[in-house]
Amino acid sequence: MRVLLLLGLVAVAVADVARFEGEKVFRLKPVLDEHVTLIKDLAKSIEVDFWSPDSAETVTIDIDVDIRVPAVYLDMVYTILQQSDIDYEVLIEDVQAAVDAEVDNEPSPRAHSYTKYNSWDKIYSWIHSISSSNTKLISKQVIGNTYEGRPMTLLKIGAKSSSSKPAIFLDCGIHAREWISPAFCQWFVKEALSTYGSDHQMTSLLDQMDVFVLPVFNIDGYDYSHKSSRMWRKTRSRKSGSSCIGADPNRNFDAGWCTLGASSNPCSDTFCGYSPESEIEVKNVVDFIRRNKSIIKAYLTIHSYSQLLLFPYSYTYELAADHSELLKVAEGASAALRSLYGTRYTSGPGATTIYPAAGGSDDWAYDLGVKYSYTFELRDTGRYGFLLPESQIKPTCEETMLAVKYIASYVQKNLY
């Protein structure tokens, strides 16, 4: 009897994991207003997961639109596309096959692996072990708990000093399904610790400044994307009276909140939340940055995908007061990144370079007075999208390090 009961429980557990068999990712190329209308109508009539841009509202002519389409709607979608004469290609033939191929099934090494997409449990134990074994350079503090009660542990990396040093704030994993992002924060910590003392640039940086690293911002969502649905993006907060779960943390900051490119519909992937900072994860980060505003000189947030280096603004088409300097630094960082593997990034303000989006963390930090505020959209440009294979973690992190070090070095030289 017990065996049957256990088998039943296992079956329930397996059934709870979302599957994507037969689903495809299309890239649509709207060049007429009718094409834009068609895509928006499609989004209203069937379940479409927008990969880029991240909502139907921000679709315009002459931008590539990447959408994931459930298998049951494929015949209908093909018919509509053929009748409308819109150019399209299939980027991913079978989403489940891509999900399966993303992770190589080598047996997990005993030591923490920096070239795997680690689960939250593994990252959590890594945070503790790496901070306790490198006490000269690293300390940790909990800045609050997530909605589901997980501690948000912030790592502070830098040589010990009797007075507070200027700092850079780096966060990863705001959007749950962008797994390459937390992989980069882990890589950054490893590199900072292992090259301090041998790499002049890193040593000088950590002697003069501190780097606050939040390895995973949206922990609940990230955990859910590993255990239940690979395509989950939002937080996991609940509101009585609504069956829809979570908000988009990168639409929840108090920067042009819930205007352009954000949705007030709780079921939307770009739901802005019920009020600015309604998401506890956002509130915890915002409170920490506000408290340390006098020392935080740069804010870097890591996302995927598109190979972009963005800076304010995203909530308005107006240029930031420091536009020309921010652009110059972004272009220098992009050139540094490109020098390793030839990967090309595009730099510019969010609204015009990718799409308008209100309530983003970089705009909020910039308006608070953190001048050097940047959003990275890491590899790739759509071949794998959010399902970047583990084999690309190492090259992606290596090249991104060059860009981050370039920005850090510029900020360090321009502190006073």
C-alpha cells in the first residue's frame, strides 16, 4: 500500500512540471501596421508567450518579435501567418527538446560548478561556503526575505577597510527564466576572489571599492522555474481575490511606474504590481540602496537575451542628463566584451534601443542619483533565447566580465 501511495505522490510531483512538447518559438518580422495589429490580435485570442519584446503592447514595425506558441495553436498560427504575408522564421522547432538540451547531463561535480545552471538550493549553500572560506574579502548580510520566506543574502566583496568605501551594486536574476544571469553573478564572485592579488585591475578595484552582489534577486521565481515551469518570469506573490500569481519585478520600481510597456493586468507577464515596490523583493533591494545611496556609485543589473548594454531611460524617450557619458562608457564596455569572442552588443537608452518599459530598476537607480546605471542583456540574439545551453555559460561570463570590469574601472577613476 505504501509503495502505491509513494508512486502516486511521485506521479503528482512529475505532473506538476510544465512541459513544452511540440511548442515552437517563431520570429515574426512586422513591416506594416497591419502586421502589428495581427500580432496584437493574436495575443488577445490565444496564449502567446512573448520572448522579445516582452509584451504585445510594445510591438512596433521593423522590430523582430519572438513568440512561443503552444502546440495546440500551431495550425491556426501557421494559417494566419501565411494569409497575412508576414515574414517569419522558426527559431526553436521544439521548445521541450531545447529545454532538455539546455542542461548537459554530466554527473554533477562535488565542488560548486560555475558552468552549470545551479538550482537555488545549490546557490544558497554556495553563498554560505564561499563567504565563510574567504572572510578577508567577503562578507554577507540578509537584506530581507522573499514573499515565500527565502533569505535574500547580499555578498559584499572588497578589501577590508576602517571606513566605508565607494561601492558598485550588481544584481542577477530579476526575471526567473533568465538563467544565464545568476550564472554570471556566481562567475563574478569566483573571478573577483581568485584574481585578487594577481590581476592588477581587480586588485585595485577591490582595494578602493566594494562590490555588493545579489546572486539571485527573484529567488522564489527562479526556484519555481527550476522545479515547476521553465518559462516562469515573475515573482510568486499572491493577492487575495486574484488567481494570478506574481508581478514583474522589473516593472515594479518607482520610475514612471505602470505607464509605458507595463501592464496593470495581474495575469500579464509584465504586470507592474499593485503599487510601486509592492513586491517585497523589490522593497528589500530599494531600501538597501536608499540606505547606502551615499556610497553606491554604479548599479549593474544582468538580464537576457539580446546582446544589449542599456542605460536610462526606458520609461521615457527623453535622454538622460548624462546621456553622452553613459553612451561613451557603454560603447567602451561593449568593445571590451567584443575583444574576446567577437560577440557584438548594441548600446543605447532602453526605450529606443529595445522597447519602452516603465518601472525598471536601472531607471530608478539613476533617478535616485546613481549615475552609472546599466542593464546588460546577455547572449544570445534569439537562436536559443532564454534556453542558452550550459556550454555557453563560460564564454558568456568571460566576455561579460570584461565589460563589467571596464565599467567598474571607469567608475573607480571618476569617483571624485
